[in-house]
Amino acid sequence: MDTDFTLQPHPKFKGRPGPLLVVVMDGVGIGRHDEGNAVWCARTPTLDAIHRKYLHTQLQAHGVAVGLPSDEDMGNSEVGHNALGAGRVFDQGSKLVSAAIRSGRLFEGKVWRELVDTVDRKRSALHLIGLLSDGNVHSHIDQLLALIERAADEGVQRLFVHALLDGRDVPEQSALQYVDQLEALLARHDGRDGRVYKIASGGGRMFVTMDRYQADWRIVERGWRTHVRGEGRRFGSAREAIETYRREKPGIIDQDLPPFVVGDERGPLTRIEDGHGVIFFNFRGDRAIEITRAFEEERFDKFERGPRPDVVYAGMMQYDGDLQVPKKFLVDPPDIDRTFGEFLARNRIPQLAIAETQKFGHVTYFWNGNRTGMFDPQYEKYIEVPSDRVPFETAPRMKAEEIADQLIDELRGQRFRFLRVNFANGDMVGHTGVREAAITAVEAVDEALGRILPVVEQLGGIALVSADHGNADEMYEWDKKAKAFKINKATGRPAAKTAHTLNPVTFVVVDPQFKGEYRLAELKFRGLSNVAATALALMGYQAPAGFDPPLIEFA
């Protein structure tokens, strides 16, 4: 039966005459008031003013509130925008993959069986490529270890891991703890009955393989040459590579480490060749799509990849259901339907999404429930402001000013009833671990808000100002027991934190025409998934059935 997408008028509120704008300050959370909090340290007159003047509260943006396994799991932009756009919470990739492993469904599936059978029949190798970390944002090392154990149980003779190093969702120089954990498991199987189980290649995630939104295909090309061709600087082990790079460039963090190939003077330990099996074991899609395209596309012009090996390639999940990328995958992705954006499109309510490249997919693909493309181009417009290809700490203002310029033009054009914008600064600069740059990043977002909000007011509209998760709110690692910053032994300074936080985010209803028509609702729980119903209510519509309740209630 077809879904009824008809939006019903709100019985108590007709909405304002102007547009409704949702502002996502990516990576701007609410943390401790200390010198490690770039949000607190920043000069933010606009944010300070709207918090004094308008109705506001805090939202949970991590853990079970966004579909992750536990409240020890930090939120991220993917799941945050899923929750914002879907209006309710769906189990996310990490949770789905772990459940499929525990139940055995993953290993009973036809794709796993094809991989193992192909490797066995052709006496070839199984390659596992992905992020080596327990950050649980793109991958989890426990899931990788489970794949290795099962492959060993099923008699796979040759298995190689191509390890992308994190230092972004986990401490900035923590790679060796994950490498050692992986090497310990591989060593238990390596050499037994003639088996070869080893790390074959790797590199830092922001320099090798894991590009997104086609921001820099050179990153993917480095990964292709490293993992597939076995080209690059050779080392006797992953540990040797990491330690060497750290000696050569003191202070380098894991996400920026150059590529490495394990081998000797005779050549690399392995290459990916015809007849091999390949699993990209990240569950999150945005940084998995481009390397997947390099493996799967017949016609490919993003870089000179050379002969493409004829392999059985699979993703941990399908990263893009609309484009069918990849064609084969181990676990079904979240099935997110009836999103906020689709309801607007089906009701012919014009909407705009705008962000720079680094977060463009978040206000489009992830906001729309992992859907590529528009629901109805007649009533939708997407604007991508190209991101600069420079280290974010060197240009922390990023494209906040340009985004504000274009958004103001679109607001004044008065075509769109609903608009959404993402400012990437707090997250992308927060990930660098450079506190001073993160302060500038937050100030740039505040300045952009200071230009945008008066325009919304002039048009008789409302702005909802929030975030998808925290990051810039904790730029130093915190020792809970000592209740003090951890110290980097090499520098004597506080250890930089590059990961997201578990902190809540703000939610402000910037409604200059407010005359007491509504108040904060008495809810036991307030999360990102409540924002969609809130926006619809303020536009004069009732929330669709199944949506989480609005954060406000009307008198």
C-alpha cells in the first residue's frame, strides 16, 4: 500500500509568514568551561545573544539517541543527520553489523560464502581493507577480528589486512595499540598449516583511501597504489612504519601518516590480484564509496588505476542503495523511510540544502535517509560550496562566509519555505587537534550566524540553531580520575583530542515574533530526532505518524 505523505495542518499554530531555517553547527557541543573547550573560549556574541533572548534547551547527540549500540558511543555527522532528517531513531551500521556477527547471519549470507568459496577454490587470498580503530564511527576493530577468526575457522589460507590508521575518532597517536591487538590475532594463525595472515599495507585515513564527496581523489589513488599494486615505501611491519614516520616527523598524528607497504627488497608482501576476495570492512558509507567505485566501475576516469584486478569485492554494508554501491555487501544497511525531506517534497513545499563539500552529503544524502538524489527536483535545490584542499587548521574559517553569502541570497529570493545549512568548521577543524584553529572556526560560524539571522527576522521567519554532535568543545584529552588534562610527554603540553565528544548540543528557537504561543515540552528525553517534528510544528503542520514528538508544546 502506498504511503500517505499528506501533511495535516497543525490545530494550534499556523506558522510564521517567513521561512524556517535549520542551522547545523557541525561539531559544536556543550562541554566543560575550561581552556580545552574551543566553543567556550571563542568569542561568540551571536550565540550568546540568542541564548539570552530565545527559548533553548540541550539535545543528546550520541549513543542510543542516534541509533548506536550504547551511550558510550560518540555521535557523528552521519547518524546525527540521519536522526535530524528522519525524525526518529534507526539502528545504525555499527549496531546492525555487530548483531549480524553475533547471530551468525553475516557468515551464513551468500556474499560471505562466495568470498570464502572463491578464495578456497582459486587458492587465492582474502584482503580486508578499512579503518583500524574502536572509534565505532566508521568501523570497529572487534568486527574486523571476528571476520578474521571466522575466515580462519573456515580454512582461508592467505589473509591480508590493509590497515587505515585513525587518530581522529580515537586519540591522535593511538595506532600502535590497535596494530598490536591485530598483530596478536594474526600471529595466532600465521604459519599454522602453511597459512599466511599478516598486515600488508596501510596509512593515515586522511591521506590514504578514505576521501569523501569526491573532495580529493588523490587520497583514493594513494590507497589504490598502496593496497592493490603494492607500490610505496616498504617496511618490515606496520609497527616499523609507524615508528619510522613518527621519528621522521615528530608530532605527526595517525590520520596524517603516509602510506606504507609491508615487504622487503624483493617486493611487497602481497598485491590484490585476479581471483582474490576483497572486503572493505567499514560500515559507514561516506568514506567508503570512492574506493569502492575504483574496484567496481568498468569505466573509471578519476585516476590512472591501471589493470583492474578481477576480484570478488564486497562492502561491510551497501554504502549507497540508490546507486547500488557496492553491488555485494555483507550486512543490509538501515532502511530509513518517510523522511522529513520526502514529506516536504511530496507536499510541494520548496526546500533548500546548502553546505560546503566536506558536509554536503550530510545535508543531502544522510539527511534524506541515505538516499542519493532529490525526491522532486521541482521543489528542491542543493548548493555545494567547494571546500579548499588545504589542512583545515591552516584555514579554519573554511567556507563559512561563502555559505552565508549564498544562503542570504536564497533567503531573500523567498522561494523556499524550508532551508537547512551545515557549517563544517567545528567538526573538521576540531579533528585537527589544534585548539587555536578550532577557536577561530567557531568564531567564523558565529559571525555567519550574525549575518544570517537578521535576514530570517526581516522575512518573518524562524531559525532553529543546533548541532549534530560535539567535537570542538573538547580539544584536549581529559583524565577523569585526575580531573585534569592528560599531558603529551613529548611536548609537555595538554594532549590534543581529535575525536568527537559525548557532550550534548544546543537547540535554540530563534523566533523574533514569539509572543508566548508555545513552551518547551515536558519530555523525558530530548534528542536530535525531535527536531523534525519541531520544525514541522513551527511551519504549521502536524508531525507524521511515528515521528518523535516535537520539543515544544502550544498553549
